[in-house]
Amino acid sequence: MELISPTVIIILGCVALLLFLQRKNLRGPPCIRGWIPWIGAGFEFGKAPLEFIEKARIKYGPVFTVFVMGTRMTFVTEEEGINVFLKSKEVNFELAVQNPVYRTASIPKNTFLTLHEKLYIMMKGKIGTFNLYQLTGQLTEELHEQLENLGNNGTMELSNLVRHLLYPVTMNILFKKGLFPTDERKIREFYQHFQAYDEGFEYGSQMPECLLRNWSKSKKWLLALFEKNIPDMKTYKSAKDNSMTLMQAMLDIIEMERKEEKSPNYGLLLLWASLSNAVPVAFWTLAFVFSHPTVHETIMEGIASVFGTAGKDKMKVSEDDLKKLPLIKWCILEAIRLRAPGVITRKVLKPVKILNYTVPCGDLLMLSPFWLHRNPKYFPEPELFKPERWKKANLEKHAFLDWFVAFGSGKYQCPGRWFALLQIQICIILILYKYDCSLLDPLPKQSPLHLVGVQQPEGQCRIEFKQRK
Ligand code: HEM
């Protein structure tokens, strides 16, 4: 019998090794699929999604896939995967969010893709750091007006107090002065529908609207509100200067691209984006400050040194005043770090390698700012509210701390982040200047139910406020 030559053996060996390596390289991350077809791990995941992610990381390692409602979501939790999420050209924001945008605001995918970049660039300019401080005066005036309605003293749910201030201020500044209703009944109606829409947003982004009757009713109510007000928004001219509101600038672009029929839908999307995170962030910041007496005291001393001790006059707040009160900004950023969005997402366009795995094209790549901000490697003593950690961030140059991703990252990072910080800073200064405040309940826990956006409080948290003498 003829012996196989050593050359053939070597060639066969090489081929086997190549096939083995190729197989290994194409191996996807461990996948949690549940046992029900299509729904996959939907029930276990839906019960408490934030906890599910952390338990899965401990069990399966730093990269894992969860199959839910026909979708593969691949979570990255350590440096290599996070870098792919943040930097790779093979992962895409627009394609990841086009479905949720269609479900929640009825904006067709092709319209969204045509308009997205133009609208984003406009927003980034209009409410970015260069133009932002033009809004300081208006923000202060509007907030004074809303604070007036609170009276001299009272007890209220802290979330309601924040809503009472930020809903009208945001709508009157970003959309049109006077858009927020002034009639009691209409205000109640707006609250009810916006809250229902906001609370159901996460389900609405995943399920057909016909399964969510009440949510759909509120969505239609809000769309009708915009439909009715868009003609007025278009012709509205600011009494003080000729500047356009953010919504007016949006309407111009939508009209230029001949998509006018979708203007109310963009109004709804902007309304949600501008309120859904800013309101809980203002809530958490105040709740953390009130439950940390030394921080509260230091802030009060700062406010007194800049504006004086009396809380009665309607003082003005300038950019310079804000620079003298850095602790307030640090508290806001620290509250955002601790209550950051559960996930942000990108679509995988071409297979990407992470550790020894290949994440296939079509997967949604998921990054959890909430859990990343709890990694002691990046944020020492991560569970503690430590505003002073922000001293290290170069906020003057508009840079956050490394690994802080609550506003997303990369090309389509949140365009409203500087507006949100400015609005919440002024809101906190004016509340603390006018009132002595204390919490009547302990700091609430965060609800475990949400992945989209900033975490919501679970249970009540009342505040008592008295006008300062
Ligand atoms: C503290 C409050 C806020 C937080 C934590 C927040 C967070 C985020 C995050 C995580 C994203 C996704 C970014 C990504 O995936 O990379 C985003 C997008 C966005 N945010 Fe914010 N946001 C806040 C306030 C605001 C405000 C006040 C506005 C409007 C004035 C706004 C407007 C938007 C818009 C329009 C987008 C979508 C951008 C796009 O389509 O490319 N946000 N935000």
C-alpha cells in the first residue's frame, strides 16, 4: 500500500486548521432564545429588562445575544464591544431606530431616512453650545412665570412639580410661545395624554398600535394638537427678535422636502424627545440634592453668593452666573450617570468581530449606559452620588467624563443635551432661590421596567416648599 506523502498530510492539516479557525471566527455570541417561537425570551426579558441584562452578563460573559419578538439583540458590556459600538463604521443609528420611529410617530421609513441628517444638523446648530445661551433669558422668564403659579407654599409630588415647570417652558420655547394651554381643563387633558403616550412609548415602539388602545388614543390626541397648531407655528414671529423656534426651523426643512403632511408627526417626536428624559433628570437631580444635606447646603451658599439671599425678586440668570455655580451642573450630570438610559442601539450592517465572536449583519447591537456607568473600572464607587467626580471633566470645552454615554455617542449623539443641561440648571436655581424645600419621603427606587430613556422613579416622593423670607 502506497503511503500518503508528508506534503499531502501537511496540506490536509492546514485545510482542517483553516476550516476550524473559520468556524470559530464565525461563531456567534451565546444566544438566549427562550422556548416560545418568535416571542423567544420575551416574557423573562420584559418582566425586568435591566436586571435581565446584568444577570445574562454574569452568566454568559461580556457579549451575548437575546432573541425577543423576532429580533436578535446583541449586548456588549466590555471595552472591545463598546468600542465597536461607538466607533465602527459597520454599525448604524438610523437603521436601528427607523422601526421604533415608524411605530411611535407614524413617520414612514423612507421619509425618516430622507430627512434625518438635515434635521439633525439643524438641531445640533440651533440648540448647540454656540447659540444656546441666547435662550437663557427666555428660559428664566418662562420659569419665573410657571413658578408664580405654584404660590407661596405647598406640598406636591416632586415629579408633578417638575412637570408643571418643564412642560410649558419647553413647549413655549422650542415650539411656539403660547402653545402650552393655559385653561385648567386643557392642561389636565394635555398631562393625561402626554403621560399616557410617554409611559407606553416603550411598548408602542415594539408592538402594533392596534394592541395598545389607550396609548393609540393619546398618540392621536397629541397628533391632532399639532395638526391644529402647525399653521400658527409657521406664521409665529417672536416679539423680541426675529429668531425662529426649533420647531419652525424643522417645519422649513420638512416643507422644503415636500413632506408637509408629516409635520405633526415630527412635532410629536420632538415633543417626546425634549420632555421624556429632561423631566425625570430634573426630578432625580432635585431628589438626590435634597437627600444629601451637605450638597444641598453648599448649593444654597453658592446661590446666595451669586444672587443674594432673598427669594422674592424675579432675578435674571446669565451665562456668567451659571459658570459660578458648577456644583449644580455636576449634580445634574451625576444624577444622569446614575439613572442613565437602559440601552442605546445600532444596526449591524456587516458582520463585526467582538472578542472571539462574529456578530452577524442584521443584529441590533445594544449598549447599556445604565450598566456601563455602574462599572467600577470606569466610575469608582459607582453606586454613590458623588457630584465632585465631575470636577475632572473638561466641561468648559464641552467634554463629559470618559465612558459617560447617557446622551449616546458618535455622529448622532443627543442634539438636545446642552439645552437639557441649561434648562435644568436654571430650573433648579430658580426653585432653590425662591423656596425652602424638603422631601417628605425617602429617595425612591428606580422602576426596573424601562430600557428606553432615563429611569423613572418607583413610588411616591413628595416635596414641601415654602417661599423664603
Ligand atoms: C437629560 C436629558 C436627555 C437625555 C439623557 C437624552 C438622551 C438621548 C439619547 C441617549 C439619545 C440617543 C443617542 C444615541 O443613540 O447615540 C438621544 C437622542 C435625541 N435627543 Fe436627547 N436626551 C435628553 C434631552 C433631550 C432634549 C431636551 C432634546 C430636545 C430639545 C433632545 C432631543 C433628542 C433628539 C431629537 C434625538 C434624536 C437624534 C437623532 O435622530 O439623530 N434630547 N437623546
